[in-house]
Amino acid sequence: DALKQQLSETNNKLDGAKDEFYMTQEELETVQVELVAATNVIKQKSARITHLEQSLDSTKSSVLHLIQEHERAQANMEKQKEYLGIFINQQINAEKEAKTSLLKMSLLVDAIDVSQRVEGNLEKVVAEEGAMIDASTMTVKEVLEEKSELAEESQ
């Protein structure tokens, strides 16, 4: 009897251990499912992190490219500013030269007008003296000298 009772207790203990084993096995399966789900989440987040890192690298590259473009554009604007300054200075100089040329031309026109008046007066003088002087081929000085010579000869 004692043996039966001990066997019965051992069987009860084994049944308890078996139940505990099955419960532990179910918990293990649940933990494994959770582990697989957590692993999938980690893989997804890892893939997302990799994608974000690549995006960040691409953005860095784009920003560096934009900075270089900006620097080139600034350098080009400085060159254009320099060229524009040179162009403006050339325009100012050309305007000054044009004013100077205009003044010279005005003075030349005045000189021609005076010369024509003097020539007209010389021809008048030549005509009055009755001399045969071709004033059109002579300078004002020559005509005056010729006039003086004629005046001396007639005295």
C-alpha cells in the first residue's frame, strides 16, 4: 500500500511536472513568436535606418553641391561686377572722348569759318590792289606778305 501511495504521488508529481512542462513549452512558443515579431520589427527599423542614412548622405551631397554652385555663382557675379565696372569706365571715357572730339570739331568749324572770312577778306584785298595773286593756293601769311610787297613796289 505504501508503495502504491508513493507511486501515486510520484505519478501526480510527474503529471504536475508534465503540465508544467507543457505550460513552459507554450510560453516558450509564445516567446518565440514574440521574438520573431521583434526580430522583424528590428529588421524593418534597421532597413528604415539604412534608408535614412542613405537619404542623409544624399542630402549632404546635394547640400555640398548647392554650396559649390552658390560659390561659383558668387564668383561669376563678382566677375560680372568687375566687367560691368570696366564697361562703365569705358563708357565714361568714351563719353569724355566724344565731348572732347565734339569740342575739337566745334573749334575746327569756328577756325574754318574764321579762315573763310580771312580768305574772303584777302581776296577782297587782292582785288582792291589789282594784283594777280591766286589766294586760293596761298596761306594767309603768304597773301599778307604778297600784299606788303605789292604795297612797297607801288610806293
